[in-house]
Amino acid sequence: MTEDKTFLFCSRLKEGGMLDRWKDKNDKSVRWEELPNLYSDLQDLDLIIRSLISEKLSLGIREIIFCLSAKQALSLKKSRDFLKLIKDLKRAGFTISSADKDKILSTNVESSSKFFRYLENRSRNVNCLVWTEDLALSQIESKYYDFLNHFHGYKFESFRPSRFTIRVKLLSIVSAIITLSMGLMITMATYFFRKYSEILIQEYNLSLARMTGIQLSGQLKETTRKIQDFRSEDSEKFFRTNSNAVAYVRFKNKTVNSALEIDSLFWNSKFLKSNSVVPDPTNLKNVLEKSFSRLSGTLEVLNVSTEFGFPAVAVLLPVGVEISGLVFSASEFLGSFLSVRQTDFFQMIVVDSSGNLIAHSNDKEAVSGKDYKKHPLVENMLRSPSDNGSQRFDFEGREVLGSYQQLEVGGLGIISTLDADIAFEAVYKIRRQNFWIMISVLSVAFFVVFVFSRTLTIPIIQLLSATKKVEQGNYAVDIRATTHDEVGVLTNSFLRMARGLEEREKLKIHSESL
């Protein structure tokens, strides 16, 4: 009859929701009390037990731990009153567990730490009550709080999880390795290919200047012969044979110590008419007189493009007191270069021994009257003791590759140039292709590592979640090894450990219920 009353009391507590309200009433913590005395002459045992249950439930306690010595525990198991207390507590919904007081108070740190760690984990979920002997109460409680100070202050507060997960680290490392290696490879390949291309282009520039110089020397010698063989009575025949000739002029002194004057002047009327050129003898005389001071019994070449309005060159040849000259279109002068060069990207410049522009493959440059004395390659050519050379330089905001060849005839210099942007266009194109290849390889590697990292990070995340459950006292973890590598071995070992702890907990509960 007494047991039925106790059972009815516990059932009403559960049905009325009193257990849940009492559970949430107080903060989760650990309480320490002396083992209650169940012997009283004034009160019935059932009344004492019901009072204890009501009191502990009102405090929100859901687990009671008996911390007793082995001798005292054996003695209490023989007591019917104690067994009834255990039975009624379980009916009321309390979780019952036990601990060895002597081991906790011993010098064995491992035993006490294991109990206190269990107590700490359980107290995070429910309020716990520790019942022990009066003499051991203060000692165990003090030792527990010393453990908490060391446990929280030393081990956990100093640990801070990294913001970067293993997956992020793997992706970052692989991406960095691929980017650095392929970037270095592309940079080195571009550098060496550019150097090799520069050498080939400079060699071609130099060979082009040499070839043009050889042909130009031959043309100047041929022009000298034509000037010497010119006859006034055969002027029409001469201009028919030399269609690019514009005019023939001869200067001589009319009187002693007087200035040179035009003695004879013959125009190629057909050329003038086809090119809409109006002849101006005075202008021609003024232009040619500028070079008289430089004549030293050798051939002299002048640029008269500005005066005629189209690319034109005058060749002057002093013979005694006379100066004879032939003016002709610069297209014949640079005909050899224009026929030899493979593309219009190569530019040919002809300068005299002072750096003055004589002819240019670009007609606009030829008639512009631009000063080429400050041209970097012209300056280098005039200073150099060698008759040929190559140089990379900046001109008018552009990087240019150029080579030069000096001629003995007329003191002329032949310069062949090519813009670096055009010269290295193939290099830049290959570099762009290599860049896109690097992006493609990086994307594939990123995807592969991302998929592979899932086989590494997902088991670790599951293992971490299971670890937290075990830490809270829940040993029934549901994980399995998905790989057979080190992570799989670790997962399998942890699973066996959790199963072992679960079995030990079941055996412990079973032994306490006996």
C-alpha cells in the first residue's frame, strides 16, 4: 500500500508537468549535500522519501550521484530503506549514478579528474546532486572547484578555433602552388621567347639595312654616272629613260669670286605634269645652295621633299668649279627596301653624316621636315666606331627595335626599325593563351580538390559532432567510417571507444540497480 502511494505520487508529478517546471526553475549546476538520514521515529519512511523528492525537484535536480566508499556502498545495498529510496527516485525520473569516494580523495589524479569531468559534462545538461558522507563533503567539493579552475582556466579558454577550415586551406594551398608554378613558367617562357624573338628581329633588321645599303650604294654610283653622262641635247631621251628623275641642274661661276649661279636647268615635264608639280627654279637654287658649304669634292645627298611637296632627293656632284645635280623621286631611292621588306611594319630611314633626314619609307615623315638628329639610334650610330649595330630604345612614347648600317658612299646611314608591340605580338598572344590555360587548369584543380576535400572534411565534421555528444554523456553516436585512410581509421577507433563507454555505462547502471 505504501509503494502504491509513492508510485501514484510520482505519476502525478509527471502528468502535471511538474518535473519539467522544476527542471527549468534553476540554472544547471552541481549541489553537494550530506547523505540523507532515512531513520526517524516521528515520520514515516514514505513521507521522508516523498519530501526529499519534492525538495530536489523544486531545485531542478534531475540526477543524483552517490559518492560513497566501497564499504559504505556495500552496507547500504543491504538496507531495504536505501533500496526503496533508489527505487522511488528512479520512478520520479531521477538518473542515479555512483562514484568511489576513496578513489576521488586519493592521490590518483586520474580517478578524480575522470569523475569531475563526468560531473562537469552532466551539469551542462541537468542539475546534479552529489550525496556523500559528512566528513568527506567539504573535501570533495573543494577538490571539484579546484579542478574546475584548472580545467577552464588552462585548457579551454586559450583555445581558439581557426577561421580557415581544412577545405579552405587545401584549396588555397593547391591554388597557390598551381598559380605560382604556372605563373613562373609563363613568365620565364615569355621572357626567353621575347629575347629570342628580339634577336631574330634585330638580325633581320640588320640584314635589311645591309641589303638596302648595298643596293643604295650601287644606285648612288649609277646616279653619279648619269650626272656625268648627262648631255643637254639628249635631255628628253634622258628623262624618258629615267622616268623618276625630276630635274637636272648645273651650277657654275659666271665671274671670278662670284656666287654660283644656275648655268643650266632641265625639268622632266612628263613627271611634273603627272604629279601636278609646278617648277620653281629659284626655290630649287636656294635649297641646293644650303649644301654648297658641305661639298668637299665628294658626293652629297639632300632631302628636298619639303620644297617639292612629295618625297624627293637631290644628288650633287662637284666637278671642278661646277656643281651638277640630279633631283629624283625618293621611291626610286628606296625601291630596293620597299621590294625586300616583308610587311609595311618595318620602317626605313636614311640620314646623312650629320643626322639630317634624307629619305623615309613613310611619305608623311619624309615631307614633314622633322629633325632626326635627336633620334636615339641616329645618335648611337654617329657616336659608334662600328659601321653597324642594333639597339632597343624608346622613341615618341613607343618601344622600338632598330638596326643601322653606315655607307662609305655619300656618308649615309641606313636605319631599319620595327615597333616592339608589333614585333612581340606573337609573344603576347602566346602569353594570353598560356594565361587562359592556367585558368583552366586552376579551375579543374579547384574542382577536384573541392570534391576530394569533402571526403576529408565531412568525416571530420561528423567526428567532431560525435565528440561533442560523448562529451555531454551521450555515447550512442551514429557515425561510420566512409574511407579506409587515416581519417577512416580514426573514425573507426572513436566509434569503438564510444561503444565501449556506452557498454561501461550500461554495466554501471545495471550494477547500481541490483
